[in-house]
Amino acid sequence: MSTLKPLTIDVVSDVVCPWCYIGKKRIEQAIALAPEVPVELTFRPFFLNPWVPREGISRDEYLTKKFGSPERYKEIAGRIAETAAQEGLEYHPERVQRQPNTIDCHRLIHWASAIGRGPAMKQRLMELYFRDGGDLTDPEVLVQAAVECGLDAADIRARLATDQDVEEVSAQAQEAADKGISGVPTYVFMHQYAVSGAQDPTLIARAIRKLSAELNAEAAE
């Protein structure tokens, strides 16, 4: 068992951010490249599109507002899909019919984190959205995703019908914004050092080793 102090990494990201989808895979690859370093990985909320209403909007309306038209997004999406494929991920933007507000998704991740299943919940929601075109505005889609990650259907269904932890999740997202985080994914190491963008796993692994060495050198003094 390692006697090293664990390195904390907070990943600030959103479920509907394609680069966050890619970035999650890359941070996990980086951690795997430095197996000797104990890491505590936590996913923190960010609202990429806070203007989208709680009930969501049609995908075409969203793409028109954000990019000018659905057609203008196709070229961007093609490049992202190619990058995702290189990471072994599937991105099928043409399957997405509805653009969600992601506060309920972040609530699910928050609840799943309480039983150590935050990363799994994050992954399942991203797969539903990017790979399957799932409707993340549908409570039953969210409940099913939660069940697949070890949560109780009736409990989650009841919680989603309330505003439980809306303030908590919103406060976490606001805290990130107050710290100057405006682009995601952003990796925050040891609550001090922030790196933005879906960086190369080799570079992240190098940073993990370096920061772990500094952290444990300080602990030994």
C-alpha cells in the first residue's frame, strides 16, 4: 500500500461539453500512466450553457443560437468526432434532438459521488448524450442512468422532483467561475494549479508525478 499522500485533482467540466468528454478519457489515461501516484479524482460542475432553460430546448434552436445554424456546427462537430474516435470514444451529434440544461445531471453526479460512483455517473451521462443522443431532459432517462451506476430508482426519482442540492451544485459552479475558470475542461491540482483544455495524457502524467513529488517532499519536511 502506498504511503504517499494522495494528489487531489478536481476536474471542472460539463456533461454536454464534447472536449470534456474527451478530456475525461485523457485525465484517466494520464492517471493510468502514473500508477505509482495515488490520486483523488473529483468531478466538479460547470454550466457551459446556463441560459438553456431547465426543460431544455430543441437541438436545432440551440445550434442556431450558439453557432448561427445547425449547418455551421457540422464542420466543427466533424473535427471533434475525429478526435473523439482517436480516443476510442463515439460522438454522434446528429443523434441529439434536445439540448438540456445540465443542473440535474450535475445533481446526479453529486449524489453518485456520495457512494464513490461520481466518475461512473459522469461517464454514463456523457455516453448517453454524445454516443446515443439520449434526452437528458427526461427524468426517466436520468433515473435509468442512475440505476446503472448503483443508485436507487425510487430515491432518485423522488429527489429529481425536488430542488434538493440545486443550490449546492450551483454554488460549486459559481465558485469555479469566481476563480476565473471560463473554459472547460479545467484540471485543478492540489486546489492550486489549474490547467485548461483536454491536454495530452503524457503531459498530464508528467505533471502528476512532479506535483506528487513536491507534495510528498513538503510532507517529509
